[in-house]
Amino acid sequence: MTEPITTVSTPVADPSRVAAIKRRRRRELTIATASTIVFFGVVTAAVVSSPGWDTVKEFFFNPVDAKRVLPSLVEAFRLTIWLFMTAEPVILVVALLLAVLRGLRGPVFAPLRIVAIAYTDIVRGIPTILLILLFGFGIPALNLQGLPDSALFWAWMALVVSYSAYVAEVFRAGIESVHPSQRAAARSLGLSHAQSLRFVVLPQAVRRVIPPLLNDFISLQKDTALVSIIGAVEIMRAAGIDAGFNFNYTPYVMAALFFIVLTVPLARFTDWIAARQRGRQQGLGAEL
């Protein structure tokens, strides 16, 4: 005897409800667009109609000075990009090593834990600009054999040292957010402590801390301008030289635009990563 075949019917959305949702979304988009245009229109009108706008425009938004200084800023911006792109991978490696050392268990690893804790606590307590001064001027003055005497190199090293301490705490938070049952399950499968950390804990921890890591690197992009205090001609230094020579602050505005073009896409990418992770977690929660 054959069993009757049952079919599962897929629920069909009510056309009137779908149309109502679309109308509501169009209405919300229209209101948001109109309110945004009105807001920025009012702000722009208030700034442009202010008594001192002509002076501000001349000294901060002068198109002639902007066109003249643009080539030198582009050339100087290459150093900014170099500082950021070379420091970032080194920071990731050093910070992850510090986080792992701080999480080592057992009394035999106490000296390593103390070093990692002291490093993060002391370095995070010193402003980055002071580290750049100490490294950029202090270490070359020692005249130690075998060490570079370039102030730019040691300023780069100061950025690495400073941000490694901050990023190490981000990694440590990610590692500690992994539930202990994950380690226990890995050990029950025969994995050693190092293997559990490498194959189970760290992959989960790194995925969880990607958004805060990207935020730290947005800050690093801006803090590369601090190397100008040791005389390195990066974009802020180039803008300052031109502004001081021509008594016009338009180069500073142009330099700010360079940083905006560099940081805003990364900020939006960070938001997208965070939103995607929230969506995955909510989807997993719904399945469970």
C-alpha cells in the first residue's frame, strides 16, 4: 500500500501588504532625503552668509593655493602610505604574540606573562607623540653600533611599539571571548594546548575582533602625521611648510581631504564587516 504524497505549500506574500511596505519605504526615503538636503542647505547658507566668510574662504579654501600645493602633497602622501602599509602587518604580528604570551598558563610562563603585561600597560600609558620623540631623537643619539641612525626609522618603530600594545589588548579580548568549552572540546579530540590555540581559539578570536582592529588602523592612518615632529616631510609637514611660507591655510584643508579619502572607505568597510557579523550571529541564533 503506497502512502499518499503530501506536498508542502510555500506561503505566498500578500500583494497588498508587499505594496504597502514598498510605499512606506519610498516615503521614508523621500523624507530622509528631503530632511538631509534642508539641513545641509541651512548650514551651508549660514556659513556662506556669515560676515567673515570671505576671509575664511581666502585663507582656507583658496582654489589657487589648492592647485599649487597639490603636487607636493601627493608626493608627501606617499610617505604617509608607506608608514601605514609597512607598520600595519608588523603591528599585527607583535600584538598577536603579546596576546598569546599573556594568555599562557602555568607558573613556568610567569616571566613571559609579566613582560607582556608590563609592555602593554607601560606603552599604553605613554602618548604616541612622546614615544616618537623618544625613539626618533633618543635612540639615534646613543650611536649604538649595528642600529639604524635614521630618525624616520625610529619614528616608524615608535608607531609599531605604540599600536602593538593597543592591538594586543584587542586580540586578548577576542581570545578570552572564546568559550572555555571550545578548548575543552579540542583537547578531548587529542589536540595539544598549542594546537587548540592555533586551530580552534585563534581563528574564532580573530574573526570576532576584525571591526575593532580596523578602527585601530584608522587611528594609525591619522597618527602617521605625528612623525612630522622629527622633521620627516610627510603630508602634514609638507602642508605646514607651504602654509608657513605663503601665509595661507588651504594646504592643511587639502591634507585633511587626503586623510578623509583614505579613512572613510575603511570606516564604511568596518561597518559592513560588523553588520555582516551581526547578521550571521542573528541567523545562527534563529536556527538554534
